[in-house]
Amino acid sequence: MGRGRWRTAGGALVRVLVVWAVSTLTMLALAGILPDFRLQSDDGDSITQIGLTAAWGAGAFGLLSALVWPVLVRALLLVPALVLGLLVFFLNGSLLLIALSLIPAGRSEVAPETAVVVAAAMSAVASATSTALAVRDDEAYRRRLYRLADRRRRRQGRTDPARAGEAPPGLLLLQLDGVGYEVLRHACGSGLMPTVAGLLDRSHRAASWSTDWSSQTGASQLGILHGSNFDVPAFRWYEKDTGEVMVCNRPTSAAELQRRAIERTGDGGLLTLDGASRGNLFSGGADQLALVLSVSARRGRANRSRAGYFAYFSDPANAVRTALSFVAEVAREITQSLRARLRGDRPRVPRGGLYPLIRAFATVVERDVVVAAVIGDMLAGRSAVYADLVAYDEVAHHSGPRGRDTDRVLERLDRSLALIARVAEHAPRRYRIVLLSDHGQSPGETFLARYGLTLKDLVRAGCGLPVSRRAGRTRSGAEARAAVLAALHRPVEEDEEAHPGPASEPVVLASGNLGLISFPDLPGRASRARIERRHPALLATLANHPGVGFLLVDGVVLGRGGKAARLDVPGEAEELLAPFGPGAAEAVRRTDSFPHVADVMVNSAYDPRTGAVHAFEEQIGSHGGLGGEQGRPFLMWPTELSDPEEQLAGAEAVHAVLRRWLREADGPEVPVAPRMAPLVALPVGEWEGESAGEPAADPTGGQAEEPPPGGGNSGSFPSGGAPARDEIR
């Protein structure tokens, strides 16, 4: 025992000395490169004296960073997140100035602006060296993780699971925002996501599930985390009783939606028992919050959502790494956008303005902070963690669901999952890792680009109102934009959407390829007859437009050529909505029952051959309505958990499954009722719905490759068009 402790102490001392030596060499190199930084007195010093001066300065800087930096960051926790990230560099430079002032005989001198550069470089090098040493030594890595976990448990007064007996497994729920089932299938089969593919080969199973009509994060995540997304007809909608527009990614709206869900279910949410919510729109009832939009509108200590920034920026090297990655991501987006323009890619949407910064925030800053928070939750041994990684969804909106841009994002997401899985091996309790998505993405040219006018223009023309000769653009409502504004303490308002125009004019809102039309001057929900009396040409204009798939007006579905189907007549809506896939009629029927459903709901046209839709926003990868892959997200779970008993339809059904898994601490529960659809192991190379020996058609249109010898996940994916339960073995 004594020898082991001495060995541990000796190894730690060696690592400290190595980091100190590398920091000293870095300071010497920077002193030789930068003109405003010197490490010798005016009379000149020997090489030995200069080296000792550098060692003194590096040691003092490292000590001050370890002791003073966490206190400074905690004191600045209420500063907006992005401002804090920039302030890090100036504070770090100040610490370096203090450290250099401690060198005797005034042997050092540095300009303040140069101190910022020197401090950033030294922090990055020291952190990289320390991490490399720990990673190379698995035992040191394990001890460091346990030491961090013990420190957090002591600070929070939690019991060590190892000392209290074997703790039940925790549940780690990681949402890959916008990654559809087919995209996951392709990414695993093509080697883009080896970590996920490895889990499927060894221990996990995956299946698709069907979203509600509103296939977007607000509706899906509210249903998943709080068990109810009732009366959420779209991403944004107008409520006549209050005269306000609800927007899912607006903090005040998110807080109200969460309150309504809790009131309806009588339950705080999925994460009420020792849970953590990271990077989500809603809290799920968790006590530990970071980057949660529904609480970001609070001010002062009541807003614990920004506590995740402290956990991340308490290490100044994190700020340096994130800043460098942020700049690289901005440059990557500008390069990719320019390349797409030069190639003449179609479809394409504008990607200038602030978008490169918004994309970098989603793919770098938010990802890094959320992953760091999840790692901290595992080291603290929390029972349930739900985290949202939004990078893919943000890029797919502007680059399309499939392509080189999104492939790179999927690769980086997989590396983040690999890091989380590695830390999970050293956590104080075992974790069952569940991956899922809230929706998919459907490709397609925007409504504006295809037809030269917006949905609002079309509605105004149908109402006989003047239409602007220059078509305006409908701004994208991606979650990352709201996250940036929340990080800056800025309100999330959307121009005329937050403040509708005159009551005599219709309010037209867009949610992906789903449009909503409300008439503020008509109380209650307007009937079809009343709308036709007020605007005789409107419904026919919309229903017969080639970019519109169908309308919902007061319990009636309207299609082209005068087709109409009542939702209360069995079979009528199913026949009319058959091109939009199984379950479409039931999803529309449920939305029709919402108190705040719009007077007219407009779903864009959908081409089953290409999977394309036409977004009413400026997005070439969209979601929010019916049609294509946007309505087929995935759920991936360890085989030790009980299987979902049927094809899941709606986010509330996913909530029920996750809640059941939370109860399965000591093993899967045995269902009382017989399974709806038995699970059948598929032979290698054979997909559901196909006979053995026949080649499987690739969903992209090509011929499927031969499966690798001995199996592999690429040969066990079910057919994308199979009507039976989709499942990845």
C-alpha cells in the first residue's frame, strides 16, 4: 500500500515537472519571437539566468492560474457567456503580468496586449501536455477521474457509490439533434461514426420512431422530457386569446410551454430524481441545469442554466482551445459556402451575415460546454442525464441533410461520443448510454426559390391584399440562433412574428415545411364556411398551388382538385394523406384537437421519389411538418434494457419508454401484455421485407455493397421502405 502511494505521488510530481518544463520552454520561445516580450535585465543576462527567469515566470503563472482563476470565473458567472469567453483572454493576460512582476530584479517585461497572446499560448501548451501525459497513462487517467468525482461528491455531500455498495446503473440520454434514422444508418455503414457503429455491433440496438405532425425540437423534446406536447401545433404559432406569437426557442415561450406540460401531466418531468439537463429547450424537472432555454430568461442567481459555463471556463486552456476551434469553424463555413457557390450547387440558401458565427457557436462552443457538463455529471454519479448536441441540425439547415459539410459534423459528433463513452468507463457508477434524435431532416428547394414568392405573399394574394413586388425572406428559426441570443442575455424576438400587424390582416407563420394562417379578427377557430365568405379565393388558391401538399381547416383536409376528407369519417383522411406515409392521418387528427391550432394549417408538397419538401423558411434541410425523413428520428438503446413493444408514434410514447428504462435499475421489466411485434434476428445481408439471397437496394438509389465477412452493422440495417418495425442490430 505504501509503495503504491509513493508511486502515485512520484508519478504526479513527474507530470508537474514535465508540464513546468514545457511551459518554461514555451515562454523562452515566445520571448525570442515576440518583440514586446523579454526575459532579461537591461544589462543583459546569461543563458542560464534567462532560463531561470523563464522557469520562475512559468511556475508563478501556473500557480496563479490554479489558485486564482476558479475564483475569478465564479465571480464573473453572471456575465454573458460569449463575453466571458472573450474576457478569459484578458484575465489570463493579467495573471501573466502579475506572475512576471514577481520575478526579482525586474528581469522581465511584456506589453499588455502581448501578455494576452503569451498567456493564451502557455495555457494551451500546458493543457495539451497535461492531457497527453494523462491519456498515455491509463492508470493516471483513471485516478484523475476518480479524484474529480470524489471532489464533486464531497462538495455536494453525496455518498460514494463504491462505498455505499453497488450503485444501480445510471441512464445517459444523448440527443443528436436532427439526425434521422436513415442518416444514422448511412453514417454507420460508411464509417463516418465508428463509435456508434461499434456500439451497434457489440451492445446496442436501434429503431426508428414517428414524430407528431410538428416534427421539430420544441414539440419532440417537450414530449420526451415532460410527457406531453399537447397544444404545440408547430415551432411558432399565434394564440388568439392572448394576441401573442409563441415561439419554441424563445425563453419566455419555452418556460410557458414547460409550465403547461407540468400542469397537464402533474409530474415535474423525466429528470426530477437526481437528474441533469444540458443544452436543452426544457429542463425535464432536473435540478442540475446548463444551457437550458426555459430558464435562461431568469436573472441573477435564479438562473442556474449558465452554471455550465463556469464548469467549462474554470480552466483557461478550455477557452483557448474553444476560441481556436471557433475561429477554425468560422473559416471552414466561409470556405464551404464559397465552394458551394463556385460549384453552382442547387438548392442553396444564403449563408452570409452572422450565420458563420452562429454555426461556430452551435458546432464548437455549445458542443464543448455540453460535453464538459455531461462528463462532470458522470463523474458526480448522477442517476439520469439528458443532453442535446445541436451541431448537425444547424449545419443541415443551410448545407442540406447529406453532403460533405454534414459528414464532417457527424465525424466530430462521433468523436464527442467516443470521449463520453471513455469517461463513462471510469465513472463511479455504470452508465447505460441511450442515443436518440428528436426529428430528422428532409431535403428540398425552398418554397421561395422554387416558386418566387413566400407563403405570406401567396396568402395575401389569395385574400386580395397587396403583395410586395420584392419577395422577402423568412428567417430561419434554428435553435442555435436562440442559444446565441440567450448566451448574450438578449431577448429572442422575431420582428413582426413577435408583434403581428393589424388585426384585419392574416398572421402567416412558418415552421419548416409547415405553414400556419390565423385571422385575428375572427374569434375562436374559424370554420371553412366563414373563411370562404371572408376570402372566397384563399383556400382554393392554396390547395391547388403545386408547392402545397394539403390544408387542414376545421376538421377537414383539403387537397388539389377540390378533394376533401373529413377527419371524423374513418378512412377518408388516410386515403388522401397516404403519400405522406403511415400514421399521417392520425398525426393530423391529433393536431386538429389542439385548442391553439391555426385557422388554416398548410403542409408543403412532398415527392415520395426524392423525399423532397419545400420549406417555407430559408432552409434546404428542413423539418416541422409531414413528408420524408424529417418524421423518422431514431432511438438506440443497450440490449440489456427492455425493447420498445411496438413502433413508437409520437414523442409522448418515447417518454413512456424512457421512463420505464429509468425504473429498470436491476434489469429489464417483463411486460405483462404480449408484444405487439416480436423481434426477429435477421441473417447477415438480409433486411426486413426482402427475401434472402436478393440484393438489397440502397436508399440513395445505388446498389448495396456486399456485407463484410462475419457480419457487421452495415449488413444488419433494415430496409428504409419496409413497413415493419425498423431496427438496427
